[in-house]
Amino acid sequence: MNPKIAHVMVGLPLEGPFDYLIPEHIDGKVFVGCRVVLVFARKKCVGVVTGLAETSSFKELNAIIKVLDETPVFSEAFITFAKDFGLRFGCSTGEALQMALPVYLRTAHLHRAETVTKKLPVRSLSPKVELLFAHGISRRWDVILERVRTEIERGGRVLVLVPDAAALEEAFKALAPVAKGGVGVILRQGTPKEEYEKWTRAVCGTSPLALGFISGVMTPMSGLGLIVVIDEESPFYKNEQSPFYQTGEAALLRSRAEKCDVLFVSGAPSIERWADVKSGNIKLTVLPEELAMVRLLDLSNFKMKKDTFLSSVLCQEIERVLADGKKVFLYIQAARGVASVIDEVKKRFPQNIVAGYDKVTATFPEHAHIIVGTQVIFRKRMSFRPGLSVVLDIDWELYKNDHRAAHMAFILVRYLKQMSTKAVVLQTRNPASAALLLHGGNDPEKFYASEMLTRKDAQLPPFGALVAVVVRSGDPLLAASEAARLYDTMVKVFGDTLNVWEPQADRAAIVRGKFRQLVMVQGEGVEFVSTRVCGILRAFRAKKDTVITMNVDP
């Protein structure tokens, strides 16, 4: 076969591939997975070759201008993953491939670094996917390092993903001894050239192990044998801009395409992973560990002043812990702020050092006896060990308007149990709440059984698909009218096949000066719903100054 035609994907929200002639001067230099320069819609751009052919069904074709890679950047298996990724999260294959490249390579820069082509030992057609449910945090690295070491010894490469900078530092120290050749760290930061150099060391270097954040799942490492997702339940694994992908789901898609294993590590597994366990799709390994006890503090009989958080019973509990020489952590939601709570605590405990810890705090207040903080405290889960942790208002977490609220509250309580040496106290005005009793209990399976039943009855993820379509505009009337027009179009096209909810203001109704209207679509099968919504949005001609994005499983 002497291919004369290249099938090319471009990084735009358009279905492809698009056919281009291979001119004689680059004949034999165009491979599947290489980047090429071409003219698309009268503009020069960079595309990725996803296939080769001898003929095309189109008569008049433009020619490829230039080949940018001596060896392919993407394997055929990775291209398959990119196609699956696009179907799952509502973007084109070209957009997914572009996301996998550092900014430097999204333009016409040459890439001469030789890609590692090490082949894995013969692998099963059904890759092994496992959930490590570690009740505590002291033993999980023993299992992770064993899995990583085994994969490296058998000739495979390993990709480890973490949710934040603190976890990155912890993982780097833990993994360094088993990574012969060092750990390649993939970070989307610094100048485009610096980002590209980090990416190249991870993708094309000699190290068998790479470490990165959420976007690391898109790193096209060849010879990949294992993906490890640490703290898979973390909300930081959800990409906050289009395409709104979830790292754990993307890891499963990549496992399917590249036949690599996946190890999810969690102290409070997502409902999606738990459903996979119950359906037999992934194996469960439990690391039991004794955790701090949980107590409910009933506020229903207390008449507390407005904007106060400390009941008299709680103050007595805090005094006992401080007298024992232990520290106290008071959790407050970031939206409510730590300042007012700090003032109240200082008045109640003037003899103690009180400090706050939130996202704007420069350093952790090691010297403080009582720390008032937000979820940022979980960056210190490995080092900060208070005797007592208190959720000042667990009802706020549990009953907010979010279908994931119950699980997010469960994560909060589990993390505090892992940190605390004596007890976790939950202040509530609903002590008889069945959900709250499940959160405080020592049998997490009961919580998961209840939460899965609730979601199944409501056809919420993972038992049904939700797609949020957000219409944004600087003009509130325009945002509302375009959302209404989009809603009417969807109702007409979808008929009874999908549920479409009437437009309403998004929970964050104004962001960066843009008014946001939300249209929710519900149905069975994520790829089916995502594909149908994508088809509508690609055909819908939004008015000027309007931006429309879709978020799968928000």
C-alpha cells in the first residue's frame, strides 16, 4: 500500500476526519499520530493524522503543507481513546487530541524527541481495574508502591494522578525510591517552553513513571501499563472548563483503549466507583483501620444568638481536649468565611492561641491551639493530627441544593475521622436524620447502599445521565432568550427520548460579568445523551455575544 491520502483531525468542535493529499516531497514521512500543518477554513492550523488511505471519496483536496514530527506523538490506541473521550464528554476527537498536547505543540513547532516505544509484556484483553478503599491514610502507600513496583519490573510504564499540590509533594517523595530513572512530573504551568520540556521528559524520557494533576490522564505515554488515581473521590478531578471531563471516567476510557490497568485509591469512594464494584466491573480491596469516633451534637434545644457557632456543650468539649494538651480544629464552609468564627472563639477561649487556615493563608499556623479552617485543611491530612475536629454546621453541607451533597458531606466526615485522634463532633439541628446517622456510623457500606438507592430512584448519575447546558452572555435578557430558544429546539427534536428541564438561572448566576442560564437534559446512557446534545449545539446558531457550553454529569 502506498497511501496518498491522510485522514486528519483538527482541534475544533467539528466532526472529522478531513481528507488531505500527501504531496511527493513528504511521501513516506506521514504516519498515523503525527502532527501536520495544513489549511483549514482558509487558515493555517495544526492537525493530527488519524488514518491513511489510497483514495478519497472527495475529488478536490488540499495538500498537507508540512510534517512536524519525525515519529508519531500519538499511538493508534491513544487516538481510539480520544474518540471515546469525545463521545463521553461532548467534544470532537480533534479537541481531545489537542488537549493532550502542551501549548507549545498546539502550534507549528517541530517535535524531534524520540517517543519511547517499549512494548509491554502480553496483556489480557480485559485490563484489571481495582478500587483500593483505604479507611485510613497510613497503609495505602504500601499497596500503591507494591502495584507500581510490580508494573515497572514487568516492563510497563506507570502514570500516577493526584488532585492537588500537597498530594503531589507526598506522592513524589513516596514514589522516588521505586522509579528508576526518576519521576517525570507533568505540570501545565510555566512558560509554554517549560511546560513542553516537562511534558517531553514524562512522555519521551527514560523514567518509567510520570506524576501529574487532572490533565495528566491525557498524557500520551507509550507502553502505559498502569494508571493510579489517588483520592479518586476528590472534586478537583473534575475539569472546570470545556470539555468538563472527570479524570476517573477518562482513566477508565483509556484503560479500555490501551489495555492498561487502573488502580483507584480512596478513603471515601465516589458513587460511580462503588456502583462499578457492585456491578462486578472492578475489584474491591479494603484496608480497614480504626478511625476517630463521631458524635452528633444536638442544637435543636439550644437558642444560640444569630451568627454564632459555638454551643455551651461544644465549648465544654473543647476545654477538655485542650486540657489534655491536644489541638482542636473547627471546620466552617469557605462561603461563610473563617473571620467571624475566629472572633467568637477568641472571646470564648482568650487564654488560647486561635488562628485561621483557608485558601488565602500563607502558612499553616502550627503554633495555634485552636484552628478555624475550610476544606483547605485536607492538604495537611498527613501531618496535622488534632485531638478533636468539629463541623460547626453539618446541615449546611448535607442539605444544599446539589445531588452530590450527601456524598460530599460523607467525604468531609471521613477525612476528619482520618485526621483526628480522639473524636469528630457534628453540630446539627436534625439529629434524627437518617442520612446524618449513616455519616456518623462505622459501616460505610450502609451509606453507599442508601445513596445508590436514592440516585437510582431519581435516575441520577451513575444510573442516569445528566447534561447541563449553560448559556452565557453579558446581557441577562439575551442569555434568557437564547436559553429559551435552545430549550424549545431540544424539546422539539428530542421528543420523549430525553427529559429537558425548563431554563433557569445557574447556581452561580453571574460569573465574571456574564449572566448564566441553565438547561438540564436527563436520560439513559451518558454517551447517548452527550451525543444528542452535542448534535443540537453544533447545529444551533447562537446569537452574537452568547457562549454555550455543555457539562456532562455536573
